[in-house]
Amino acid sequence: MTPDRTPTKSRHDQKEQDDQKGRTSTRRSFLKVAGISVGTLAIAGAAGLTWRAVDGGVFASGTGEAFAAWAEAGPDAHDALGLVRAAVLAANAHNAQPWQFRVADNRIDVFADTTRNLGTMDPLLREMDVSLGCAIENIVVAAPVNGKTATVTLLPDPADPTHVARIDLQAAEASVSPLFTAITGRHTDRNGYDLTRPVGAAELALLSAAVDAPETELVWFTTPAEKDAFGALTVRATEAIIADPQQVADDAAWYRTDWHEVQSKKDGITIDPSGQSEFIRAVSKVIPVSTAQNNAGWLAGTRDSQIPTAAAFGALLVRDPLDTGQRLSVGRAWQRLHLSMTVDGLRAQPLCQIPERIDRERSTGLNPDFSDALAALLPAGRHAIMTFRIGYPTGEALPSPRRPAREVVLS
Ligand SMILES: Cc1cc2nc3c(=O)[nH]c(=O)nc-3n(C[C@H](O)[C@H](O)[C@H](O)COP(=O)(O)O)c2cc1C
């Protein structure tokens, strides 16, 4: 099923608005910032811009209104709005937070906010649906803390495809699970992982067992040949995105470098969770980096750090990649999986460049280059709509900003 959820405002339009305000072209400096040049660092050094110079002030990691939501989802939030406080902390593509919630005593309805689409980075809204599934799962995981069990009905209203879930809440004995506790500790970790700590087959099997979503299957890429094939394809997909000006523009529209913009918008990809060193993060908060440097850094980080240090890659598969229900189920599975990993001390990072190129091919009629190459790595008749890497940490994974529950609840 592919419901008509035509975005009411495209990412490209948003970028044009931002360009008019003179902000966009220089602000894409961080997630991909490993490409920052020696010259830039020299300027930073000359200007005395060390991390210490900005740390502790308004630039300090994870501080300010934009991060307050992470402290609002504790076990003492005893009402339905408390469940939305958990929902907003879910993983979501580009941290666009494409959700709205209608809250009643015994029911929460979840809606897609299609204005928060990713343009050509997500032309078929696959990542939007997966992100909404992640938010739904956090509500399910949080419900017992509020003395409720949650019953989810996906796509309850055929007349409204933006109404992605109705969640009925029934009274039950209150309990706090390890998965609930992990909601505020789960972060996407873009650092390199610990090469001295492999993830064993038994651990991977336990994680697989956590995936019981309908029509969803998890596959792991663990042998050197499988990892090489998936890694090389991800690097090639990254290169293809960087060579596609429209994807570059739509990707960039969600990057936030300016502290005040982070605090007012409370969304998007920010520098602190980028996996870069403290010094690079500090410099990139104050020195503009060109688009070319930015993209070179993204490619280098993917190729030289994220892929070679992955203990394993994984993919969540469905039979019909255009089916909204299957995508929502994959989102639920991913969130549960990532929470389980957090409980186990594991870290994870979605690496979705390949599916992003596949959707670009499908939506524009390009040759099915990445579609065919990924299909060759998967069981016949299955499609990967969420791809990721896992491993043990080498550093801290820092939080991303969030719009708090009160800003995403419909009156
Ligand atoms: C469908 C989907 C696709 C994503 N793709 C990527 C990706 O390709 N690379 C990446 O670094 N993070 C990716 N992410 C992670 C998001 O960027 C991340 O969840 C978001 O920025 C919020 O940060 P948090 O997970 O630390 O709370 C993806 C997440 C989702 C749900």
C-alpha cells in the first residue's frame, strides 16, 4: 500500500527559504566534518578557538531547551502525555521528528507530519514511516510504567493515511522494564567501534529474537566477505549521494550548526553526536566548512572509521518495501532492537545510504544499480528498508535535540 501523503512543503522549498536568510551554504560543517582542512584548523588555532574556549558556555554539549526532553521521560511521568515524552526520544531519520500525537486518557493517536519530509533523501517516505514506527514502539515500551498495556492498530483510518497508529491503553500492573530505562540512554553512535570486542553469534541470535514484528526479518552480515560487500556498497552509495546535487541540498537542509538555531528548532543533525573529536566539534561550531569539505569528510568517516570498525552489519527486511504497514513494523523492530542493544552495552548506527539511493532510483527511473547490488546480498524476494552497523563503544554517544512532547501534541 502506498498512500498519497504528498508533502505539503518540500525540503527544497525549506532550503530556499533558508538560503534567503543567508544561512544554509555555510552551515553543513559537522556530521561530515572529518574533511575539515588543515588550513581551517590553522585558522581556528590562530583564533584561539579550542574546545575549552567554547565549552561550558552556550555551546556545551547537550545543554539548553533543545535537550530538555531527555530529562522529561523518567518513570514518574504518570499520564498519557508521559508516553509522548517517551515517543519523542525515538530514533528518526535526520532527526526530522515527523510526528504529531493526539492524546486522550486511554488512547494515543499517532500522525505523520509530512511537512517534515526529507525530499529526495527519502522520496518514497520510507524513512518517515520507519521513524514513526520507532516512536510507536517507545510508547509501547513506556506504557507499563504508567500502569497500562498498549494495543497498537496500524493505519486505523483508510481515509487518512497520515493517521499511522491508534494506540489503545488498558489498565495493568505498573512495572519498569530495562528497555524502558534504555529509552533515555539510547543514542545513535557514529564513533568508531571497539575492534578488540567482536559481537558473538549468540549475542546476534538474542538480538534477532527481539524482532518479532509481522512480515519483518533481520539478517546479519558477519563474515569478512559479507561485511566487505555491504561496506563497499555503502561507500559507493555515499559517493552517489554526494554526486547528486538535489540529494546534497535536501540532506543539508537538516544540518544545524548555529547554537541558536539548534535551540529554537530542536531538530536536525547537530555536531555533538557526529562521532568527531572534541576539538573538531568545537572548531566546526565556529568555523564554516564548505560543502565539498563536508561531503569529503562524510565519505572519509564512513569509509575509514564507521565501516572498518563495525562488528557486524544488519538489515531489516520486508517483502513489500512500499507497504506503509510493513515499514511501520520495521520501525518498531528497529527501536526495540536498538533499546535491547543499549541494555546489552552495545552501540548502533543506522547506515542507510544504500536504501536512500535505491529509493532515488525508483522515484526517478534511474537504472536499478543499487537495487540490484543489494538484492544480490539478500534472500530472494526480500527488501532491506533499514540497514545499520553495530559494535562495542570506544567513546561517548551524545544526545540529539528534541522537540518536547508539548510541541508535538495536537490540541
Ligand atoms: C529510518 C532511519 C534512517 C537513519 N539513517 C541514518 C544514517 O544513514 N546515518 C546515520 O548516521 N544515522 C541515521 N539514522 C539515525 C538518526 O539520524 C538519529 O536517530 C537521529 O539523528 C536522532 O538521534 P538519536 O538516535 O541519537 O536520538 C537513521 C534513523 C532512522 C530511524
